[in-house]
Amino acid sequence: MTNLIEELWYGRLKPCANCKRDAEQVEELERYVERHKKALSESMTEEQKVVFEKYETCCSELADINERAIFKHGLKLGAGFVMEVMNGML
């Protein structure tokens, strides 16, 4: 039997890699974002580009923090369900 905690610890279990998402919808949105980012960048001064790059970095960091918090919450919630099921079986 696989030890899920060890698999997660050693990086062999990657929950985010197996997330189900509407690939077609995501790809379409990524193309849309890239197209508008390019158009915006072409109209910016160098100073504005620097500010925008910093903005993007902050947004990326914020998304990472939020995703990590959601992952932790989901893991705790799942563990709580397992505990309830196990307690009900005893």
C-alpha cells in the first residue's frame, strides 16, 4: 500500500498536476490574456512596463498564497471526513 504522506513529502504525489479543469476553456482564456497583455505592453512606456511587471509578480505571489491556503483547507477537511468515518466505524 502506498504511503500518501511520504509520496507527498518526497514530491512524487503532485495534487495540482492531477486537478481536473476544462482544458479548452483554460487555453482559450490563456490566449485571451496573452493577446491583451501584448497589446497593453505595446502601448506602455518602459517605466509603465516595469510597474506592470511588478504588479504581475505580486498577483502571482498572491495567487500562490491563496492556492496553498485552499490546498491546506481541503486537506484538513478531507482528513476530518476520514476521522468522522473512522470514528463511526469503531
